[in-house]
Amino acid sequence: MSLDRSATPLATRTARVPLLDVLRGTAILCMLIAHGLPFLVTLTLSEPVLLLTSSINRVASPLFGFAMGAAAALVWARHEVAEDPVRRVLVDIGRGVVVYAIGVLVVELNTWVAVVLQVLGVLMIIGIPVAALAGAAIRRSELGDTTLVWLLAGLTLFLFVAAPWITGELAPDRLSNGTTGGLEELRAAFIAGSSYRAVSLLPFFALGALVATSGLVSRPRALALVATPVAAACLLIVAATGALGGTELSGDVSDQLSDLTLVLIAVAMVSGVVAFGGRPAVPVWTWVADLGAIALSVYVLQLIVLRPLMDWQGWLTSEWLAMLSLAALVVVPSVVMIAWRRILGAGPLERLVALVTGGRRAT
């Protein structure tokens, strides 16, 4: 008698998790807001508002990396991937290359955004060993063996300690993301970017994979209860050291600790809303999940919308036009792509990536 793997506990555990789409959607919303903040250059903002906008800007990429790691771990835990890991490696490498190429193309729009897609493309590739380890850990833990989970935990801790040292020692002189081109752009995306670096996001990718091995991503209530006190402890440390207010070098120890704190706060808040928000919160987090499911298309569409808004420059003449421009930059791509998701399913760029890389489905 053949085994119906779709009915096994592992298949249930590794199915698509709505919370991860909400986390991705939250990250992409933070990116949309961050990309529109230059519209407010003529406004005088209070210190609390400046701290909030800075936090929104800083949390977006590491939170997205966290969600990427968790999702990748669940994919690598599936039976079909375990049976043909080489194919999965090739698909992940292909997806990373395509996302990197899309990033290089959208840089040509010449916006004020430091495009993160090249970094995420590199992260997809260098994160493969971490995702593979996490996938194996999930399969082994189903049999009661947690050895690989502890190994992944140790690796995650090592990456958080090592990443600031690696970027500080090997790339003390930062390169602007999305402006250098050629091999220098690859170096910026990998280790030397002034705004983002795959090496600095890899610990968050590993942390997401570690959380996925625990099963907490499928249990928002438990995740909120675990993440909240850990986030509070990190916040106390960051407040005591002053790291939240800024660091000397992007990617250094203080910056890494600050980003970790912001990610944990975001995870606690998002999982808390999903778990405890009740029926009134369902439409909100469902819309955010739609954005997370087609984040690549949302990101690129926003850059296309941004270009004419930058050229218009009416936002320089009045505060309300500046705020209206920021709102339009967030709302227009979001509404368009939520409608696309509801009517047509997977986003256009997600379909393209799946088509080019031979993936079985767009994700």
C-alpha cells in the first residue's frame, strides 16, 4: 500500500504557512513606506516620529530575510526535496540569479531607492546550506532526533557573532548598493553594501529557519508568547547601549543587535495580531498576506510608480502634497497587487521567476 504523503504530519507542517506571508507582507509594507520617506524632507518631524520612521526603514530587510529563511526551511523539509536535493539547489540558485538580474534592471529606473533585490538574490544562494540543514532538522525532529536543531541553533548564533566581524574586516569601505555595476555590484550585494549585505542578512535567514524547525511559525499564539519577552530583553539591552539611535558602520555589532531587536518586535507584534486580533483583524492581516505572497511584484511596481512622482516634484511645494505622495506610493502598488492576487493569483514576476527556473509553482 502506498503512503499518501499529503496526509502525513510532515506534509502538514511543511505546507504554506499564512503567518510567513503576513511577515513578508509586513516587511514589504515597511519597504514601501521607507522608499517614500524622502518625500517628507521638507517636513519638521518630532524625535519620536523620526525614531519610528528610522525603525521602519531598518527592520524591512532583516524581517524579509527572517521570513525567507523560515519559508526556505519548510520547502527543504518536504519529501520530494529530500528525494531530489540537487534539483532544489539548482532551482534556488536559478531564482537567486533571476532576482539579482531583476534588481540590476530596476536600478536603471534611477530612483533614490537603494535596491535590495541583488542582496536578496545573493542571500537565496548563500542561504542554501542553512535551508538544507533546517529541512533535514525538521525531518529528523519528526522522528524524535533534535541533534540537527541544536546544530542549527549553534550555527545561527555563530552567524550573528561572525557577520559583523566579517563585514568589518573584509569590507570596511562600503559601496553604494545598486550604483556600482559589474563585479563591484556583486561584492556590494554580498559583503560590502552601504545599506544592505547578504552576509549581514544571513543570520536573520538562519534565525527564521531555526524558528521554522520549532514549528512556531504554524502557531502564532505560541510564537507571540515566546518572541515578546525575548524582544523586550533585547530592547532593554539596546536602550542601555544606545544602539537603536544609530551606529558608526552599517552591519557592525550594535547595528546587528538593533536589527535583531526590531525583527523580534515585529515578529511578536505580527504573530500577536494574527493570534489575538480576533475577527476584526482578519481582513487586515489577510490583505498584508496577499502583499507578502507577491512581494517581488509589489516591490518592482512601486519603483515604477516612484519614478514619475520623483520627476513631478510637486511634493516639494507643500507639506500635504508631500504626505499625499508618500500615501500614493504605498497605496497604489498595494491596491493594484492585492487585486491582482485576488483575481489572477501569483504575481507576474513570481510567475516569471518560476518559469525561468523551472519551479513547479510560483511562490
